[in-house]
Amino acid sequence: MGSGSQQAHWDSVYAAKGETEVSWFQETPSPSLELLHLVARSSSAVIDIGGGESRLVDSLLAGGFENITVLDLSAKALAAARARLGDKGNKVKWIVGDVTEWRPSETYDVWHDRAAFHFLTDQNQQTAYIQRLQAALRPGGHAIFGTFALDGPEKCSGLPVTRYSAESLSVLLGADFVLIDSRHHEHSTPWQTVQRFQFSTFRRCA
Ligand SMILES: C[S@@+](CC[C@H](N)C(=O)[O-])C[C@H]1O[C@@H](n2cnc3c(N)ncnc32)[C@H](O)[C@@H]1O
């Protein structure tokens, strides 16, 4: 799928389904928050890649974070998240775009991605993503990835995914990124099925 058709896919998903009707919905994104709080302070510049309608941004704002960016392919998803936040949404930088084509104009202390990277099944797209990560994450900063685990689902939202262990992700990211934390997580969908995730944190070499 090209970038335009991917965007159309995700916009149609978010147009057709309410926030709590998608398999990836979380009332509170606890695994992400636990890992974020281990490496970030409220002054940290945090970017949520493929943030969609996630409530991570709500929790970060409630925790006093003041430098938050959310990037997603879907303008519909970001508009819905922004509307949910009301005036607080004005404190967030919202970027509509494909992460694999994005040209970062600033650097971040923390890069977070839950369930976006695993949709990149093509090696060129994965390489382009990692180039953006290298351009946007400051040396000494941290990248947190939540992806389907090796025994997780093979598809999501009708699209194929690449499944990872912390170790296979580490190999893909390369020697610049040191694995400092890895966890298994069982996500309960709104219809009570279980999806196995891995969450891992990497520190970018200074
Ligand atoms: C399964 S949803 C997860 C949303 C959110 N991270 C969460 O945890 O609720 C995947 C998200 O990744 C976004 N996405 C997929 N491919 C992308 C890309 N190449 N660039 C930016 N966003 C992308 C989709 O629009 C969608 O919002």
C-alpha cells in the first residue's frame, strides 16, 4: 500500500469506529506510561509516533508534560484526540503525516510508538522509519516500542504486521540503540480477547 492509500485506510477506520470500538483501545495506556516515567521528566520533549486517538497524550498532559508532539497518518484520528482534549489540545503539537516520509524539524528526548511501527512490513519503509528516529531522537534519548510479540496477532485492522521480540527489534535498530528494558504485555481488546505485545526501551548512544 502506498502512503496515500494507507492514509485513506486509517482515515476510514477512524471514521467508521468510535474510540472504544478499535481493538487497540486502552482506557489508560499503562505499559507505555510505566516505561515513559522511567526515562522522562515533565520537561522532556516527547513524541508519540502513530499516536492516533490514544489517551497517552491526556495522561502526559495531566502529569505536567509541556512538550508533547503526536504524529499520525490519519487527520481524523488527530482531530478526534484534539477535540477530546478541548483547550488542553492547544498545548500539543499535532503532525499529520507518514513517519517514513516525515522531515523532523526538532529533536526529542523520548520517542514512543505503540502499534504503529509493526505495520511497516517492507524493509525500505523500516529503514526510512529508523532514519527518522535517528534524525529526531537526541543522543542519550530513549525510544519506547510496543509491538505485537512473536506470538501476537499476524494482522491488525486488516493489515499484515511484523511481529517482534525485544531482541529482533534490537537487531533491526542497530548498534546505536541499546536495549535497556523489555517486557511482555497482554492487551485485552474491548471484546476481551488477548493480544500479546512486547514493550521495549532503547537508549540512543550518546
Ligand atoms: C493500531 S493504531 C495504534 C494507535 C495508538 N498508537 C494507540 O496505541 O492507540 C496504529 C496507528 O498508526 C498510524 N500509522 C500507521 N502507519 C503510519 C505511518 N506510516 N506513519 C504515521 N502513522 C501511521 C495509524 O494511523 C494508526 O493511528
